[in-house]
Amino acid sequence: MFLFFIITTLITYVYPYGLSLSMFQRQNHDSVSVETLDLEGIQKRGKLIALTDNGSTSFYIYKGDSMGYEYELLDAFTKEMGLKLEMRVAKNMNAIFEQLNNGSVDIIAANLTVTKERLNSVNFTEHLLLARQVLIQRKPKGWENMTSKELDTKLIRNTIDLNGKRIYVRKASSFYTRLTHLSEEIGGKINIIEVPGENDTETLISKVAKGEIDYTVADENVALSNQTYYSNIDIAMAISFPQKIAWATRKQSSALTKKLNEWILKRKNSNENLVIYNKYFKTPKKSDRGNTRQYISSGGSLTSQYDDLIKTYSKKIDWDWELLASMIYQESHFSPTARSWAGANGLMQLMPGTAKRYGLDTIDATAEQSLKAGTDYLVDLDKYWRGYISDKQERIKFILASYNVGLGHVIDARNLAIKHGKNKNIWYNNVESMILQKSNPMVYTDPIVKCGYCRGQETFIYVKEILSRYTFYKNNHLSTDALVKN
């Protein structure tokens, strides 16, 4: 099993997108002229080649599985057409239309806004979404207990009130241009604060959520996606008219464009589309945290009804059972029927691809079957990291991180640590600081990064909270045992 794990890991890491070749590798297109690269030529080839950007809405890798709103729609389209899907990530977004028009790819699926200027060089499909530019602002303290009317009085709800406010955006972004025009429209002065180019939209949103800055601007679909991670941000204040988000095709690809339009219109209000939309833009991504009373049973000495099983399977990985229990709580809150927004199932929340590798049917799995498959996976991760990190306690942190986000992303962070003069074998303040940077375009487009974008903050929190809860469990159980002995 470990040899199989290493082989599949290498495939996932060197070819992280599964359906494509390497993330940034530029490939020669099949020998078909641009003029004939319409639907018929694509069908003869047997695959659709899509150019995308790396991010939370278009396409990314999570626990080894391909994810993203636009990816899932394209995947559904190609399956219906009997085609394979190859995703290629654009390293330079300024060159995407050139790559489309020279025949390197068939379609661009990269959260593109339809503009008059772009229509001069490409076709656009029917829109997938309508997105306005919206103000990102932080809700006030105690917002959870406020009515919507009370909340409105604490937040900006009129563009006039932007006068004098400091709003942080990149100068090269469309948001900077819109704010400049808006400042003139309101007859005041919006203090537009330019930030360095490495601060992408999602980074700025996270800074608002953390209280580091007060305001930024984002496209509404990106804002919706991020609101599922940060419940304390408000995105209701629009600063522009709705704009169409669509896929781009070549002018010559009229048959492909027509087929895509038919498919999009047919599915636009379907349950299938609604499920995918809600998954990325509505479903909360954060689990409940911080209430230690939920960590233990009413008796105080047990963590869950599965303690005996956890104690048995923890021996397979040579962990304290309380550590494995803490991890399971983080994954599923000890619910064998838990299902995450990303499609992970069961007590150990294995993704479908990983579950299949370990012989687990996540739909009908029992708690013990999920626990067995999950610990088998942990054993393989331990074997992998044992070759690099001899200290067991330090290795555990790398195992937890790999289980959470996928081995390839942690390998990326380790390579980044080497590049930036940090200790590649120490998690805290070293490799973890690099995983935090993997949502930054300046970092995830680095040639040494093979698995691209990920929300490293989630992994950062995941490791810290599991180890903190583990300490709580151990202290709780020790004090209980002492009481029993006395």
C-alpha cells in the first residue's frame, strides 16, 4: 500500500491536476490548425483543453482532488459530451487571450468579466454569473446579536458615506479605476490606498476580516466565496452595476460556443447547478471552534462514543489516542455521517479519491471502516515524512497538515521554506509561514511551487487547533484518572 501511496503521491505532486500535465508546463497543442479547432476537431481529439486561473472560484487542488466552481461546471459539460477535460493554469493572465487565439487552448474559464474591448478579440458564452463590485467591510463587535436594521446603522450602506474612507486595492486592478470614478461621482474624496501587487483580492479580504485594514473591494462572486470562510465580513454594499462572468472562446469556434450556450441555458436553473453554486458561494467552510465543552461527553472522562475504536486504531500510527481523537473532532465532530462542503465523508472525512485508494465506499462506510481507512492514510503519510523528519513530535505536525490540505501543498511549502532560508524540518514559524503564503499569487506562481493555490490559513489553523485540543484532552483525562485512583 505504501508503494502505491508513493506512486500516486508522485503523480499528484508532479502532475497535480490529474486531468492535465504539469501546472505551469507549456505543452505543444495537437497538430490541428486554429481554423479547424472547433467542436468537431475537439471531439476528434477527445478532450477539451481549458485555460484557467488558480484560485478559490475557478480551479485549485484540495486534498489531491480538483476543485473550483468553473472546474466543476466544465467537468459536467465534458462528461456529458463524452470528452476528457484538461485544465491548464495560466502563469501570465496577461497572455491568456493570445493562448486562446493561437490554438493552445480551446476555452478560458478564469472568472472573466465580459467587456466591449474583450469582445473585439474573443467570443463569450452565456454568462455563468452576474457579479457587481462590492465593498468588503468588517461587521461590528457583537454583530451576531444584532437585527439587520441595527447592523445597517453600523455599516456603510450608501456610496456617499465612502467619502474620507481609506479603501485598500491594487492600482492595476479594475477596483482602483472604479473607486477613482466613484470618488468623482460622489463629489468627495475616497482615500484609495495602493497596495503592492502581491496582495491579491483574497489576501485583502482576509486582512479586513482580521482587522488589519477596514475596507477593500472585490467582485461579488469572489466576495461570496470568501464570506463562507469569514462570517464577520459584510459584502452587501455594491459600488458598480452587475457585470457578466462568462467563458471565452475563439471567434472561429462558433459550434463550440453554440454548444456551450445550449448547455449553460439548459442547466442555468437546474438543481445540479444550484448544488455547485451553493457549494462554493453559500456553504460555510469553517467548523465550530473554541468551545471545549463540546470536546468531551457528559461523563467528562470520555471524548466520544468511539473512544475504544480510537484507542485501538491509534496504535497503528503510534499516536496517543487523545491526539487521534482531537483530529477526528476537527474533521467530523465525531459524526460518522458528516459530509463536508468539499465532498469529504465520514468520521475521518476522506475525499472520494483518497477513500477509493484505501478501499472505502464513503457513502455506506461505517465509523470503523472510515477510521481504518483514515489511519491507513496516516500511516502512509508518516512513512513518507519519516524519510525527512526524524523527530516524531515535529513529524506529526507535517502529517496533520498533509492530511488537511494534501501532501503536495506541504511539499511546496517545505521547498519555499528552503528558498527563503527557513528550517524545512520545523513546522511552527518556518514551513507553516510558507503554507500561509500559498494563497498569494506571487508565491503560488513561483516555479518551485507545483500544486499552486491553496488556502494555507485553514491548514495553519487546523494544525494549531488539533494540538491545542490534544493538550486539553490529555489534561482532562489525567485529572479524571487521578480522581478515580483517589
